[in-house]
Amino acid sequence: MNIISVRNLHKTYNKGKTQALKGVDFDVRQGEIFGLIGPDGAGKTTLFRILTTLLLPDSGTAQVDGYDVVKEYKDIRRHIGYMPGRFSLYQDMTVEENLAFFATVFNTTIQENYHLVEDIYKQIEPFKHRRAGKLSGGMKQKLALSCALIHAPHVLFLDEPTTGVDPVSRKEFWEMLQKLKTNFHLSIVVSTPYMDEAMQCDRIALMQGGEFLTIDTPQGIINSYTDTLWTVRSDNMHRLLTDLRKTEGVKTAFAFGESHHITVDASLTFDALRQKLIDLGYQKIQIEEITPSIEDCFMHLQN
Amino acid sequence: MKALKYLLVKEYKQMFRGYLIPALFVLVPFALTNLVPRIATQEVSNLDIAVIDNDRSSVSKRLTEKISTSKFFNFQSLCGNYIEAYDLLQRGDVDFIITIENGIEKNLYREGTAKMMLSVNSVNGMKGGLGNNYLTQIIMQYTKELNEETGYSMASPMNIRPRFLFNSQLDYKPYMIPALMSLGLILLMGFLPALNMVSEKEKGTIEQINVTPVGRLEFILSKLIPYWTVGLFIVGFSMLLAWKIHNVVPAGSIFLVFLFAVVYIMTVSALGIIVANYSDTMRQAAMMMFFFIIIFALTSGLVSPVSSMPDWAQEITRLNPVRYIIAALREIFLKGSTFTQLLPQFIPLCIYGLVTMTCAVFSYQKKQ
């Protein structure tokens, strides 16, 4: 069963000059973690704001939890939890006051849905009399998640929840999401600019310039990558990238942290490339074949 | 409307979380009713005067004495000639010169008239005008005295006996305190809801509210009601201060003061919300509110009376709710007007209240 279904959604800003969404189609199944992966400006937040009934689409339809985002927005607001990218709880109220406030505006109490937030809230409970503004980044995020969950929503929307969060907290956060999915069968839509987090999702959509490049399971996306992918290193990495792009048989070349990732024709072999690079004066040359990551797939689909 | 209760609890908690905002609720009425009426008084006193006495008779000496003992004038010097006195005026040591001609006593008794020249520095028009009036009054009174003493009738141009209604002492305080109260209310009740609302926008907390089932009327009311209660406290507190400090009490009904205050507070706070709904940042909202408050204050009759403005300007002030509240409160404080007499003020205020409230609710969009 689909908890969200979106058909041909369009949205423009500045009287049509900026196209934020150029016809997006997708479904989110009940009880899955659906990831929207894409760089800044891909249209992730616009899509979130339409699905959370904060923004009206120009055309196309979207249903959340069986309700239309335009006509039945009031029903949607009762059944979704939204955590905006920016920390947006009341900084001058305490941890407990924030949680109680968000419970009461949904006409419920902390006690009623405590089982949902227990795991997360327990970690910040020792600081429940501290003002939200005085919490550390990781704790703020836990509080925001608790507040988004306290009314037992059917779908959780998390807009870049891990942006600006340290790697340890990011890992913890994903573990919390996995638990919510397994224990409560909660449907979660999460966006992130970090490609490495994509593997944590059940299905992902790669997004770029207001369009979906592909929608599949992370493994499915990797499996559909048909090119041969090599990683190349040498003593002069900067010059190497330009030279690789000029080399015959190399289809694409991108800098990936400490090495360059290249896709090659069947005509090119390890030894042939190594010889060419030695001729160009490179030293300490390392070439290996690797399995692609989501980021490789993204780069590939982008072209 | 179930959530309104919780929204209000939250607003009150936030209002009293810091000490600066609650301090303002006490400081503003205190400053406006205690301090300002003492400083910004339109009574003119300590006017510096120079006398040129060319006659040196008992009549002229007594006049000089009268002027120097008046509570309005400071007798600065007795000059020998006009050039000397004019020099003092040029230097700013005196603002008034009275020249008594030679032979004033003789002329007075023989011919029944005498001439004096009054020179007034009217750079500050109000000071000059009022000083001129005071001097004329002193001279007229002196003439009357002389008449009674001698039994000799001197022609006086007119016999003016002013009788000031409603404020017999021409006391400035009961006139200004109601106006200052209105000014304090628009300052706090206009600015604070506007800034509160925009701060939710700036911090992004409004996003979290927008995805909840909380209705817009509920949300707007939760922003306004706390300030309405504070506004009524300020009205009561200001009246208490005016009574205890200046012994100024409304001649009319206190209930009427509160009735007008309720409608007025509703209008200005809703205006604040409208401004906030169209602003994205604190800076925009604050500047817009400054614009409204300054224009409203200056065209309200607080400083210069509405009736002395040009006709077109008088028509424009009809758009200004502050004009109506100041007029109404002054009538209640000084004349003790009744509700029916104040309907010309009450009806426009109610219209502005309804219009601004409706606009405040409808200009708030949860959805873009």
C-alpha cells in the first residue's frame, strides 16, 4: 500500500522563471524509509513543503496518507510529523515544555504516545528542564524528532535532518530511524545531500534540478550501473584529472576525495593506461577496479 | 479552538521568561505618566525680560515691580536705552523688551492714555505668543488697579474676563496624560505582537505550527490576547499613577476609559499582526511599525490640535485611530463626557477594530 503518491508535480518560483519541480512522479510504500538524495537546489525542500501542505503546487497531484495535499490539507496536518531542516522549536522554552506543547496542540499528551518517543526522549530526559536553545546540536535534533513524533503521525517528513551534524550523531540518528521503522512500522521520507546515507534507505530517489534521475532500492541503482569503474591515483592528482579526461578510452573522470574515479571503454586495459601515464611523467601510479557507490551512480546518471 | 488554551499558556510563559519585556510594561506607563508631563509641559515660565524705563515715575516703577514679581517672568535688567536692551536680546539673555515712554505718568493722568512698546523675540513662536499674552494681562490688571486707586477712569480698549471651562487652571497635565496613555499603548501593543510574530518567522518555529491542525484564528488570537490583557493592565496602572502622582482622575466614568481602551488596543495590536504578516524580518516589521506610529502620533492631535490643521489634513486624520482615542480620553478625563456624547469617537474606532482584526486573520497564510 502506498502512503504517498505523487503524480506529475510542478512548481515554479519568481513567476515561472525558476523551475523548482519539473514534473515529479513517485510513490512511497507504507512502512518504508524513502530517501530523497540530491545536491542543494535539487528541489528537495520544495517537494517537502508541498507534501507537508505548506506550499501549493502549480500543477499535478499529491496524496499523503490518502488525502489530497490541496483539498484535504487539514486531514494531512493531523497525521504527519515534520522536522524542517533548520532547528525550529521554541528556544526559550524547556525541553519538556516544548514536547508538552507539541503534544497538546495535536490534542494529545506526552503519556499517551510516550512509547513512540521513549527510546529517543530518554537520552535527553536528564536535561528536560534546560531551555531548548541551550542544548547541544545532537540533543536539539533528538528533541526535534521527539516533538515531530509525539502525536503519533502516520508519516514522518525529515528535511535534511543530518546536515551539520557530526558523524557519530548522524549514525545514531539513522539507527533511531531504523528502530522507528521496525518497531512502529512508521513510514519515513527523508532528504539528504549525503550520498553515503542513501544505503540506509529502503528506496531512494536521486534528484537533480527539479527532476528525479531514478527511483529504486540503493542496491538496484548500483546493480544497474553497467560501466567499468576504476580508481586512479598518482603523485600529481590535479594534473592527472585533466590528462585522464584527454586519454582515449576514458569516458568520464571525476575527483572523488583522494582518488579519481573513471569509467572506461572495453578497449582500455590497466597496463595500457599505466603505460600512458608513465609516458606523461607520473609516478606512484595506482589503478584498481571498484564497485560503484551511490555517488558514482549519481554522477553517471547526471551525464 | 481546543488548542487556544495551550497556545496561550505558551505565549504567557514566553512573555515572562525574560525580564526586559515585563519591565517595559511597568516602565513605559511610569515614564509617560510621571516623567513626561513634567518635562514636556506647554506652560511657559522663566521668560527673561528687560525693561527700559524712560519715565522713572512711581507709575513706571510699580509696573516694573509687577513684572519682576510675576511667576512667568525673570526680570533680567533695567536698560538705559533700546540699543542696550536689543543687544541683550541678540545675545539671547532676554526674549522680551518693554519700553516705557517718557512722561507716561503725566500723560496717563492728563490725557487718559499712555504708550508702551513691547518687543518680543518670536523665534520660538509659542513662547513669544504666550509671553505676550501674559504681559498684556499684567498690564491690564495694573490699569485696573490704578483706576480703582484714583477713581479716574482710563479708557481700556476692552474688558476681557476669560473663564476657562473644564480646566480652569489651564493645567497641562490632565490634558496630556490621556494622550500619553494612548501613545504608550500603541508603542507597546503595536510593536510587541508584530515583533513576536515575525520572530516566529525568523526562527522558523512558525513552520512547526503551520503543519499542525491549529487554525489561523486560534493562532492569531494566541498572539493577541496576552497583549490585550497587558494593555488593560497598563491602562489601569497609568490611571493609578496619574491619580497618585498628579491627582489627575477622569471626570467621567472609568469604565468608559476601559471600554475605549479595549477597542483601541484591539486595533493597534491587529495592525501589528498585519505588518508582521507582510514582513519577513524583524527589521522590516520594526521599520514599518515606526512609520505607522510616528505618522499616527503626529497627526493625532497629541502635539498640535486636529482643529488647527488645514482642512485636507483634518480629513486625512480620520484614517488615524489614535486621533479618536486621544479625543475620547481627553473628553472623558476633562469634560466627563458620557457614552452617547462620545459615539462620534466610538463608532470609527470600532470600525477600525473590526477591519484590522479581519485583515490580521486573513493576511496570515499557513500556506504559500
